Amino acid sequence: MRSALLHGFGIVSSLAYAGAVVWLYATQPRTLAEVATGARVAAGAYQVDEARFRAGQELFRREQYGPARDEWDRADPARRDARVQFYVAYAYYREGWGRFHHDDRLYTAGLQAVDHALALSSAAPLRVDDPELGLHTAVELRAELQAGLTTSLGDFNPMRTLEKRK
Amino acid sequence: MRDEQERVRLRRQAARVVLLPWLLLTVALLGGLRVAARDRSLLFLPPPLVTLVLAALLAALFVRARLVLPGRWLGSHLTVLQNVSHALTLLALFFASAQAFNSVLPEAGLLHWIFALFFLWTLWNDQFAPFDPRRLLRSLAVLFATAFVLKHLLLSGLAPGPEGGGWSRRLVGALLEGVTLGTIDVPAYAAATGYLSFFTLALFVGALALVRPSPEDQPAALAIVEATPVRDELGF
């Protein structure tokens, strides 16, 4: 009986350890902190750091978009939260927006971030009810970023300079 | 007395069923781990294909040297749990072997293939040499120690450093004056990589020392003795 228990324990613990080894090689974490974050995600114990998220929002409202994104990166190091990724994309949009010209590099980064947010919220439409924002859904934000990256005849319309940043 | 024997038997079994797979899996984990010199970040390098070939040759050597007797490890005389447990241990042994080679193989370039050929040639020759488990262990310890010294002590110095390279780079540069080192492509890793590799190889050889030809305790050996009558000699 004891022998069977020992074998059973050996099998379960070996499979768990082997799974952890395969997971490490598949996910390629670069630091021990990333290993810890990944382990928390895998165990279902991962949570966004709300204090850092709010600090990022404060910076966002003061139009300090780069530092805001840094703060959100620290709040959601595994990039698993759709709401945080939506804000990251929004920060790229606001920073890249210009009355005469949009920054394609920032818009492209924003598009990647909003696509990631959409992928994370595939179960339900992503909606953020923040009165500070002009666009409340990820789909709207994506359309805005996509339109900014596309050159069309409308770009040469002088009335375009009267458009407001959302 | 019987209790004491039972405890010893359970301890031995725990070492083979739990400790041995864990040691082998730790080797499999650390064998591909490198620490980048630039930013001290971790790099997990999966085993290249050639290390799987080397591990297969080493597995054949384990069987030939009777370090592992496949018929005793797996078979219908064992329970399902025992078979599964032993199969997992053998699988872990295979991947630990592959990762032990990965640990001492240069990652790229001409040196990768020179080392791989050196291992292939040695293991192929060993297939035809008479080995017992103890000799095989000694031979493997020497093989890995040699490769470790070559890679982590001599060749790691060839990697370009902040001051243009280590002492072995300058030495090789002086010896091969005019010959390009372009084909000797040695990636720069932090010193921690060498320590990790040393620990991994020590663990691998230590784990091999725990491997027994038969993983389960065998009943006391039975000897068939042919008895000849001695009545006449005794004068009966």
C-alpha cells in the first residue's frame, strides 16, 4: 500500500515538475520576476496592482502618456488585463494624435495594444465607462487608430484640422 | 528488526521513485539555462536535435553497460503504477542526458559541430567497449568534465568582452595570427552560466549514481546448487 502511494506521489510530482519545465521553455521568461508573474498567472492568482493602475490614470489625465504606460506596465506585468491594455492603447492614441499629422509609430503601437485588449476580452465586448475618454469601447478605439493610419482623400480636407481629440 | 528493514526499503524506494526523477528533471531544466552577459537576463535554450541523437546513443550505452535493464524497469511482472513511474523516470533520464549535452555544447558556429562530432565519436566508440555501470559512470564524469573545461573555461574567454575579450581570446589570437576567428562564434554569457553548468553536470552524474539496473527491490537471490552425494566418501 505504501509502495503504491509512493509510486503515485512520484508520478504526480514528476508530471507537475515536467510540466513546469516545459512551461518555462515555452514561455521563455527573461527574469525571475517574470517567472513569478507567470507562475501566478498559471495558478490563477494573478491580479492587477490597482494602486499602480490608478497612479497611471493620474499621469494619463495630466497628459504624461509615456510615464502612464510605464506605470500600467508595472501594474499588469503579464499584460493579462484587457482594461489596462485598453488604457495603454488609449495613451498611444492620445500621444500620437496631432491636429495636422498623426504619429504612425505610436498609432501602430496603439493598434497592437488594442488588438491585444480585444483578444483578452474575446468573451464579452470591452467597454470602459470613463468620462475622461471620448471613446469607450475597444472597437471604437481600434477604428480610430486604423483610420489614423490609413491615408485617404479626407486627410486633405482643411476641415479636418477642426477635429477634436477624443 | 523487520520494521527497520521496511523503513530502509521505503527510503530506497523513495529515492528511486521521487528523488531520482526530480534530480533528472532539474538537470533537464538547468541544462539549457544561460544568463546573458549584457543584461543578466535568463535564456532557456531548448535541446538542439543533435543532443537528442547523443542522448539516444547514451541511452543505448546505459543498456549495454547494464546500468539499466529494460526488462526489469518495464514489463508485465510490474503493476501499472510501477510501469508508469519507471517509464517517466526513463523519459526524464533521456531528456536529462540531452540537456547535459546541451549544457556543454557551444551554442552555435563551427565549435558547436566540432564538439558534437567529438561527443558522437566518443559515444559511438563506447558502444563497442566493455563497460560495467561503475566504469561507465567514471567515463561519463571524465567526458563531461573535459567538455565543461573546454567550453566554460577556455572557450568562454573567446567571447568578445568589454575590453576586447578574455585571456584565451588574446592567446588564441596570438597563436593564430592572421587567421580569422570569424567562424568561432562564441556568444557572451555571464559567469553564472558556468556555475549553473557545473551544478547541472554534478547533479547529472549524481543522479546516474542513483540509477540501479532494477528499480524495484529484488527478492534475495536464489542459487541453484547441485548437490552430489558424499555418503561414500564419508564411509556410509
